[in-house]
Amino acid sequence: MTKVLWLTGLSGSGKTTISDLLKKEFDKRGLSYRVFDGDDVRNKLHRHLGFSPEDIKENNRLIIRLCEENLGKVDYILIPIISPFRESREQARKTFGNNFIEIFLNCPYNECKKRDVKGLYAKAERGDLKNFIGLVVPYEPPTNPDIEIDSTKQTPEKSLRIILDFLGLAPPTSC
């Protein structure tokens, strides 16, 4: 059965980096996957949605539907998405049951701000971005994630090993 790996955390916490490492590892192992990156899905499929809490929840609901449509077609579905509301993540867990794996990239706001190559944090703090998650819209950290990665202390490669170990896969071939 398809495993849904839901990588959640603030912008800049490492979700996409870890997702990219997982894709490379899955490719090496001949495992099939789909990626529904939060930014890509929003920019391509859900452009009609804004960044109000209601629109963020709707975007997450629609991503859950995309996952449902791909169940059984691939080994893994990777979802690197901020997904700030516990309610949305719990809905995904309820939908996918034991096949849902919540991976929390735990990284404080100020550290994410330092890593911000797009300048989003500075724009938000100037008031140029409305409803910025972590500043205006609160990020509700998971209370009991399946995997928690402190991306201030663990390298992306170590994080990859933790995830692969959790999935019961042999150590990564690249490490």
C-alpha cells in the first residue's frame, strides 16, 4: 500500500531538501513515488486560493484528495508542505490511517528566517506578505509526529537515515 509522507514545518525548515533526498534514494532503489509540493500545487492547481486560514485548509484538503487519487499507483507520496493546522494533518491521518507518516521538520522561526533565500520572511515582516505562516498565521506544531527532525542539529543526510530507518528500508546507498 502507498505510504504518504507528510513533511510539515515552517518555510525554510528543510521539507523540500529532505523530499529531494528521498526522491534520489527512491530512484536508486527503484521505488515509485509522486510528489505534491505545497508551493507547486498551489501555483499550478489551486491558484484560486489565497493564504487565509480557510484557503490554507482548503488547499490541504485538496492535496489529500490528490493523494487519494494516487493510492496504489506508487510506493510513496511525498508531501512537503507547511500545513500549519493540526486539524488538516489529523484529517490526512484519518484518511490514510497507518499509511500516513507525519514528519515534523522542527526549526525555529528565527533559524528559518536566516535560511530564507526567497526573502519571504523580510517581506512578511515589512507587511508586504499577508497571512505569513509563523508570523501572522500561527503554525501549530504536531503534538505526536511519527518522526521529528530538529533541522538545526541534524544534517539532511542524518535526517534521511532517520526516515529510511523508520520506513524499514536499509541504510541509504548514498551515505
